[in-house]
Amino acid sequence: MQRVSHFVEGERREGAPDADEIDVHNPATGEVSSHAPVADIALVNEVVAAARRAALSWRESSLSQRTNILFSFRQLLVTHADELAAILTAEHGKTTADALGELARGIENVEYACGLSEHLKGDFSSQVAAGVDVHSLREPVGVVAAITPFNFPIMVPLWMAANALASGNAVVLKPSERDPSVSVRIGELLKEAGLPDGVFNVIHGNAGTVNQLLEHPGIDAVSFVGSTPVARHVYETATAHGKRVQALGGAKNHMVVLPDADLDIAADAAINAGFGSAGERCMAISVVVAVGDVAEPLINKILVRLDKLNVGPGTDPGSDFGPVITKEHRDRIVDYVATAPADGITVVRDGTDLASRPGFFVGPCLLDGVRPGTRAYDDEIFGPVLGVARVATYADAVDMINQNPYGNGVAIFTRDGNAARLFSREVTVGMIGVNVPIPVPVASYSFGGWKNSLFGHSHIYGPEGFTFYTRAKVITTRWPQPSESQIDLGFPTTR
């Protein structure tokens, strides 16, 4: 049985002989493939201390040195793409194509971070008063704890680590215990790229490990992506211990389809965004909001596509999507579908029979008549279950979205430019797609939602990422002439 290693000060580190261990499964078979050690408090203290030592020198590294390391790291990610994708598929279950796509989006953020010389530029104002200049600069916060989810085991760590490292911080990464191995390879590739030992570390663990990081006096900032209840806990706990926090939570992403939309394009989008990666994406479309009389023809087009989907191991090139992450999660998804009729919801397609297969499979499910107040609508199912909500008007669709407690992503499908413009202004959601079902921003913009999808003010990666991982200093400078010596107890002004 394989054991996943920690990565500490540039080396793999086995867990303590008496350390608790967490089973890591192959979701396609249901078998335990390896064990991940749970870091004890002694190891957490050691790793944070090592990161603090490394941060002192890394913060003084030149911008060109950081840029060269990130460029080298980016190339190593490309070179090892197939290897990294295979690790993702083995522990997460997503298809190889999906794993390569995830890696590509992570690489985009490394490429953005390579422009750190531009991103970290300060400002300068000359002669704000007689002989007085003002300039600003940004300095690293210190040591960042990155706590990442199972559904994107390489992309989200790259979202966080690229900007944090570019800004001059040290990073302690605590990946999901469900698919932890690829994080160790990230550490090894960063070392190969030239990153000094101790600047990037990986420890494995459970909720207790997370709490140790949230409360540790040696951690200066916390980046988190996960469910809303945990995001709220992370935010409240870490801020109570004096840390800056960005905590991204759950989602209930709607896709509004207006009567004038191209229904073939909308049906394609619903399938792609609803069932890709078995629906285990924080930006997955989980509710199609059909406006007016569009529901019946749209559902029929979705069914034609849904019935052609193949579900199987991620290593099979013929699979459209693979298993979900755990047996417990599979059973939870099955329960949502099984209990939907009690809420007056029609199960148009029931893919839960695949749960009898070895592994953690659920086939594509389609529910008609989901609405606020039903479990299938109110909860984030996070699986291959697509719901259809029927509303009479555009205004009803906007109201449904704005009343929802989540505000991560949303999409509208229409040919009407004015309707799209109004929609973009009226919905209380952080990321909006117009005829784009999964509106994940490119790396030069920041990712983040509103309402219960985000705790803290800062979105992740992009410009806000650099802002989050740095602190501003403003320096006011005056070089008086000897003859200007004077005593003045008045309040300083620029006049």
C-alpha cells in the first residue's frame, strides 16, 4: 500500500510512525489506493517555523529571480502534463481530458504571475507639497496557508501559490485529503525550477490540521476554497486570530434561457456545464431557469444529448465523465434524486442505477420542477444532477437568482443584447456569462462570488490575488535645505 508523503523544506517527509492516516481511494474502483498521513501539531509547528525562516530571505529575492523561477515552473508543468493528469485521474476520477483542462487553467495563472514586475509596481507622486514626494510599494504578508478542495487538486493550488510566491511569500499548502498526491509533485517541480527550500511546503491532514493552521501565530494569511459552512468557519476562526482571509464557499449556479435563445446552443451548454467533471465544479450549472414556454422544447433537446453521455473510468477515452469523489458523496446524491418526487419534482432521467457499479458512479440525472423550498433546489448537490426551474418572465428569473443565498456564477442565454446587459447589471452574482455557461474569468481578472459564496472581501487570483498577498506602504519624503530648518507644531498639510 502506497503512502503519500508530506513535502517539507524541499524534501518528501514520511508521516510519523504513530500518525493517524486517511484512506485515499480510486473512485473508479472504490479501492483504497494509498494512505495520507495526518500532520500532528509538532509537524505543523515545524513546517510553519521553516516557512517563516524561508520567507525572510525569499521576500528579499529580486523580482527577476522570482520571474525566472516561475517561468521555469511553468515549463515543467507543461513537460509533466500527462503525468500530472494521470495523478489527478487516479485520485479524483475525472477524465484525462478534464484533468488536462484543469492543469491548463492552472498554468494560465502561473503565466499571469510571471508578470509580477508589473503587478507589484507602486505609485509615485512628485511635489505633493513644496519639496515633498510620496510613493507607495507593496510587501509580502509573510506566510500563507493555502487550504484547497478536492474538486480541483492542481488548479486551485496554482491559483493561490503562483501569486503568493510571486509576491514574496512562503506557502504552507494543506490539500484535500481525498486527492493529495499531486500537491507533492507541485512542490517537487517548484524545487526543480529553483525555488529555495522551505518557501513552499505541503502537509496533509484533516479538519484538526486545518484548525491548527487557522489558529497558528506563525500564519499571516489564509486562502481557502470549499463548501460554505467550512468557508464561514475558516473566515471566522482565522480572522479572530488576526489573519487576513479569503474564503470561497459554495454555489448554486443558474442558467437562464430566454425564449429567443438558440436552444441547441443552450442545450449543449446545459450538458457541458451541468455534467462535466460529474458536476463536481463550483461553477457547474445546477439549475436551468426556463422562461416562458421554452421549457418543453429545451428539456427535449437536453434529453437527446443527455442520453448519449457515457459514464465510466476517467482513464477510458470513451467516458464523458467519471465517478464522484467518495461513496458517501455518491449516496448523498442518490438520496437527493430519490426524494425529489416527494417535493413535487419530476425525475425525467434517473441515473442513480449506476450506483450499483463498483466505484463511486452516478449517471446523469435530470429533474423538472425544482424551485425554492425544495431540497434539490436549496442545497448544493455537487453531482451530475441538473434541475429545471420554470418561471413565467425574465423578472421572475432575476428574482429567483437574487433571492438565492449563493452568488458565485450565473449565465443567460439570449439573442437580445439589451436583456443581457440588464441581466448583467441586475443579478447579485460575482461572475456572469452571456451565452457562456461557465464564466470562469481569465487569469488577468479575479475569481470570486458574492453572498454566501465568499467570506472576506478579496477574490482569488488575478489583480485581487496580488493585492491580497501583499500589504501597502506609503512613504512621504522631504529633503529640506539647511536654511529651511524650522519648528512648526501645526498639523501637516499639502498646502
